[in-house]
Amino acid sequence: MSLGDDHHSSGDYGGAGQTRLRLPEEEGGPRRGGRSSSRSLVTVVGVVVLLIAAIAFANRGGDDSASAEGGDGDKPKTSATAPSGTRPVQSGFAHDEQGAQSAAANYAVALGSDGMFDKAKRDPILRAIIVPDRVADFEATLDKAYSPEFNKNVGLNKDGSTPKGYTFVSRTSPIGTKVTDSSTDSTTVEVWCSGLLGLAGQNSTAPVTSSWFTITMQLAWVNDDWKIVTHSQKDGPAPIPGDDKASNADEMAKAVQEYGGFTYAR
């Protein structure tokens, strides 16, 4: 399945205006580093806490019993899909290492999306990507994580809504994937990512900043698809920031509104 398909749950958390992208087999496009200010803490809170502390409870049930096994050389052929609002894939991910990497990359995009800040959208996302017997744990833990205080820290209203006159952005972009452990029905995948988080608009106290991190997912083959069993995250690797001039609030808000986020990443 792709995250844009959502054929395992109701609701479309991709959004009608968002684009889908199917990248080449190894890598996508990177994001540049962000500002070196105290406000970068917001990104750490919004991305790291969002994906580590919130899911720490669910991680307790995992195991490391999967045996190491290299994949064969027969990887499925890939082809580019147009960056449009249509759903590019109508079936589950392939039952091999390539399919597991594609699943992990897409799940990273979903877990870092702005839909996670809305329970009505978050629960369908979790039902689509988590093994069925762990969904309730993930939902309960994330319900506590997305608290009024957390929403305030990332610039939102306490109820999770976006303040009037501002544009909220929360996006994760996979840069590459690596299989670290694999057996027939269990695969561990690391996904190197960059992330954007913040509130675009004049006088924003939490402007859009970037971060770099690596997500590790243990996936299980369940109901003819890869699903997340456990999840963890660490900082980096982060490149040296370039000399690009930071955009002003209006430019950033315009870009967020005009460029749809990727819901199908690999």
C-alpha cells in the first residue's frame, strides 16, 4: 500500500492538494539545514518527541530475533509516477527487502505529517501502518503526547488548530533507506530523513525550521503488507548548513501553500 492509497482505513490524510512522488530506488532530494537559534528546539520537540517519546511505550513489545539475511538481486522494477493528486499504487508493498524499504520510507512521511496533529486524521494513519495488535497502544500513547502544551510549543492553538493568519507545516522527507536485519516476515529498516516544522507567517514565535534524523523501524509482514512493530529515532547525520538565505515569513507561507507535501515517498 502507499500512504496516499489508504485502502486499509477510512479517510484521506494525504489531502486533495498534495502531490505524490515515487523516487528512484536509492535516494530522494535533501533539505538544507535550518537556523541556529533557540527556536530550533521547536523542531526537536516536534519531530523527535513526536516520534520517539510518543511511541516509546509501543516499542516495549519489540524483539530482535529476526535473522540476518541478504536480499536477492531480483528487485522489482520501478517507474516514475506523475506528481499529481492521483493515487499511484493500488496494492500492498512487495514481500521483499525492497518492499520493506518502500514501506518504511512512506511510513516516515506519514508519521511526520501535519495530519498527526489531528486525532481524526491520526488514528486512520496509525491503523494503516501499525500491526493490528499494537494500534491501540500507539493511539493511547500519541493521544497523551499531542497535549495542549505540546501544541503550544510548536505554535498551534492548544486544541491543535492553526492560529488565524498563519500556515502550519510539518513534513518529513526520506533521503535514503537501509536494511539492517531481515528474515522472511520481519525486516528492520533505517530511514535517513530531513524534516520541516513550524508556523509560517508574520510575527510567528515558532518559524519553520529544519532538522535531520534517522528512524529505525522493525516491520512485520501482516495481512499481505508490511506494518510497523517498533519504532525509534536518533539525531543526524546532518550536513553542514549551506549559505542559502532564509526566506521571509510570507515567502515560506506561500511555498507551503503552493507546494503539496509528499504522501507517497518511494
